[in-house]
Amino acid sequence: MSDDRERRVGHHADPRPPTDLFRSGRPDRFMLGLARLAARLEPLTARLRPGHPPPKPTGDLPVRVVRTERPSPDVAVLTLAPVAPETTLPAWQPGHHVDVVLDGGVVRQYSLNGDPSDRSRYRIAVRRIEGGLGSGLAHGLREGDVLGLRGPRNAFPFARAERYLFVAGGIGITPILPMVVAAHAAGLPYRLVYTGRSRSGMPFLDELPEGPDVFVRPDDEYGPPKAADLTRGLEPGTPVYVCGPAPLIAAVGALVPTGTPFYSERFSPPPVVDGRPFEIRLGRSGPVLPVEAHETALDVLLRVRPGTPYSCRQGFCGTCRVGLVEGEPEHRDRPTGGAPRDGGFTPCVSRAGEGERIVLDL
Amino acid sequence: MNTDPAPVTTDEPDRLVLRARDVHFDWSALDLHWIPDEPFATHVINVLHLLLPEGERWFVEVFKQAVPHITDHELREQVLGFIGQEAVHAEAHAGVLDHMDAHGLDPRPYVEQIAWLFRVVLGDRDLSGAREFAWLRTRLAVIAGIEHYTAVLGQWVLDAKRLDEVGTDPTMLDLLRWHGAEEVEHRSVAYDLYMHVDGGYARRALAMGVAAFALASLWVRGVRFLVVNDPYLRGRIDGVRPKASWALRDGRRGLIPHLGRLARAIPEYLRRRYHPSHHGSTAQAVAYLAVSPAARAAEAAEREAAR
């Protein structure tokens, strides 16, 4: 079947116009007509002027750290305000995050967590991860420090519903808190289950709405959580919003039945696993670039050619795939729908053996 | 389950991050006429499976060429997300073509025409310099026009309750609604990209005119092709050759998009103050993606890989 399929949908176009759909043999007149139309319109549209001159590059939004708090030793809560006075920050909704540009161009994403109606400041919370570069830099920030912001963007859409179940684990409360506050303010029925190791390590306890809808569930009081405890009483159709450690999200997701909406924040692509250093060459006579064990060939390509197209960074969409000229690659892609690889190399995930060199058609 | 209509909202989810979902569908149990006893409506929608793989691969190629011309960080991110979503759409629909073949309906003659149209007629045309860039902008304008249609169709299929009522194959309905939801989710990207690199009204209007004419013609040709080559129909449905009026009839019945809605899309798009975000509901798209079996499975697999 795969040969057949390749011939049908993956073939390279034959420059001759295709034959008629019904009386095979003759060129198709409608298709020839479309080709003539395109050939006439192309020179005509080449004379049309753009509606505006090329746009200038936009930079990051400079903000200043105006307040730092430590609700627990490993959590830093930062309040950020625009450097330029009288500036309004872009509007946001619960679930939005910003890209924070830290020292040395390190970019990390943090959920917004303050009051969406206050356009003069943003608030983010950062948990310190042992050995984590971004969280270490963020914890080193002091009042008065200036950094760049991009966004806000939304990878965790909060859609209006009639009722909600929120599940937060530890620092996962950050995007959930504004959702809970919004549901509470709108008078919508909801339930929040907030888990963590102990109360002292669970931020924003004092900002949660009071009432029977909020269940704070530290492990040192209730024991380690079971997913079934967290979703107890879930009525079919009630949207479930989860944020926290990956195992928590997976466990809750597995219990949410089909037909009941399930929302979780989508993670950034996974880091390189089992990588060995190798080399890529851009064309037979082009430059040779080393790829370190912890990075992908795409990371290296983007450094030298920032306009390189890519998309999923997980090896399924095929956007970054390039021709392979020479070398023995270690294919780690899994083209979606089993599409043929066509002698290509997918730099977002595929690699080569230690010290090997592969030549890409670039 | 509560079946009251959702409350009217003004708070549409905004500024969505677009990310492709690696969806998988199993067509082994699909009937050739997957809207039961409605071969005409089935084939009207089947034309999408013939058009979209080549069309969306072409979107991807053209957009990849546009990426170096983008000077706005956020737009670049949106465009990169759009490209991945379109690439997966193309392969998902291509999977249905294999299924048609297995039922004795060989889609090749039609698909080869579409491949030639997108790869040769709308391909790179051996141009250089300013003219090459102008041809890129013209093709971006064509894509922006087509994307208005895909958003209209996406919204239609999210709303099309009738398809559930008549027992449409649930896997096919999930494919169509997952695709429709992603089209609604990313409906502003092609227009925003065109406005970023060009923004001229004449090019955008001309491109929409050509795109609407070509789409309409290709759709009619596609339905004829499928009905004639369907081994169970051989050109006739209930002993009669299909009539144009059936498209209006099935549109009114809610089995296919209504022609009036498709026609209205043109003046809508030609308004000077048009913006895709004024049409369609992101909230509805996002809500479908939160229940779609294929999207849920894709996101669960992604989480598993990230652990």
C-alpha cells in the first residue's frame, strides 16, 4: 500500500497538464484554462504595490521588577511593571503566559497570575528547580531589575462554561488561581482541588476564595493523592482544568470521560534524550557545524539561519525536513499518518552517531 | 448532562498559541457512504479529502518561503504553528484517500490534477527578484482568501448538529471537527501574514475572486468525479444523475454547508475592515478540541513523551 500511496499523493508533479477526468487521453481543458489564467495574472499582480512599506522589527517589551516575594523558600513571586511610564500592558485572560527574556537571552515561559483588570502590572510565580538555568536566573532577580517580555500568549484557554472542576498541583496553582477567581466572581459553580506536599510550600493559599468549593489537600495531611480522589464527584460535561506535574495531569486526564472537556497547558517540546554530539554540513561544500549532545540539529540551524522554518519540534509535522545528501542518520522522526520520509532528514529530532557527519541539502 | 444552550459570552479565548497535534485515525471500519444513506452529501464533503492534502501541502511550502520576511516575533510564532497544523491536516485527509481506494473508488485522476495545479500552476514559476517576491505575496493573498473559506467551513462543521442526528461515522466527524476547530483556531494567521508582508487591497480582492471561482469549480468537478467513479453509484443516485439543486436541498437539511453561506463569504471578505476574528467562535473551537478523541489522544501522547 505504501508504494501505491506514494505514487498517488506523494509523487512529484508531472509538468504536463493532467488528462481529462472522464475521457482519459486528452489534456484537461479546465486545468489548461486555470494555468492560462495564472500565467496572465502573475505579471499583472507583479505590478501591484504593497499596501505599506516593510514593517520594522518589533522588540521585546521592557519591564521592571517592582516587587519580589517569597511565599515559600523555593517559590519567587515577581511583580512586573512597564519601564516606560504611563504604558498599559497588553490585556490577558486567565491561562495566558508570557515569555520572559532573562540574562544571556535565556527565554522561559511563566503563567500570568495577578488581576487581569490591572493593566499596570503583571505577576508571575517561579518555582526553583534544582540545577534549572531559567528558574535560577529568575530567583536571582531583585527589585529594580529590568527584563524583556514577549506575549502574553495563551496555551491554556479558559473557555466560558456553566461549571468547572479545577485541579492544581503545587506551582500549578499559578494559572489556575485567576481562573478560580474569575469563576467565583461570576458566581459560577466550581470546585478547586489544590494539592502539594505541605501547606508551607503551597503558594497563594491566602488568595483563594473562601468556601466549601475549595479543597486544599496537602500530602502531609491527607497522604499522596490518587487521581480518583481529585476527580471525585465530577459530573459528565463539567470542564476539567488541570495544571501541575506531568504525572498528575496524565492521571487526571485518564479519568476524564470522552465528551467531558479536558484542558491542560501544553508543554514545550521535550528535551533531547540520549543525544551524542555529531556534525552537520550545509551542502557538500558548505560550513560544518557541531551539534552538541544536549541540542538538536534544528537549534544549530536556527543559530546560523534564523529564518529556517520548523513547527512541531517533535518530529511529526515534517516542516523542518530537509534533503539528506550524505551520511548515516539516526532517524528519530515519526512522520504523521506514516507519510514517506522521501530521503529527508528531520533536524528537530533526528541525529547521527557520535562524531559522525551528515551532509544536508541546504 | 445539561443541554441548556451555552450562555452568550463576550470573552472569547484570545492570543492562542498554535501547535500542531499529532492525530491518528483508524479508517478500517469506515463505510464508503459515511453519512448513512446520503451518498450525495457524503461525496460533497469527500471532495475536501481530494483537495486538501495537495492544497495544504502547498500552503506549507508557500508559508515556509514567507517565514524569512516576517519581522514580528509573535506573528512568526503564529505562522510556524500554522504550518505544522496544516501539514498534519494534509496527511490526515490523505489517509482517507487510501480508504476510498480500498473501496474501489480510485481518486488518482482527480488528485493528480490538483497536484499539478498546486505544484506547477501555483508553484515557483522560475521567477527572481522583485517579481518572485510579488508572486509570493500574491500566493499569500490567495491563501488568506481560501483560509476565510476554511474558517467558514470549520465553523459550519462545529455547528452541524444534523450530522450527529443522522448517524454520521463518529471517526469521520471527529476528523472534520478537529480540522474545523484548528481552522477556526488559526483563522487569523494567513490574513495577518498577508497584511504584514503586503497589505494591499487590490491583490487581496483579486486573489479572493480567483480563489472563490477556482474552489467552486473544483468542488463541482470533484462531486461529479466521485459520483461517476463510486462503484456503488456509477453516476446515478436512486436512478437519477445528481442535480445542482441537491446541493441547496442538502444545505437546507444541514448535511452540507449552505451555498448561501458560502456565497456570503465573498462580500464579507471584501469589506475593507474585514478581520477573520470577527467571524467564527474561538471558544467553540477550543471547547471541541477539549473533547475531540483524536486531539485528546494526541495531547496525551505528547505529555507522555515530555515526561
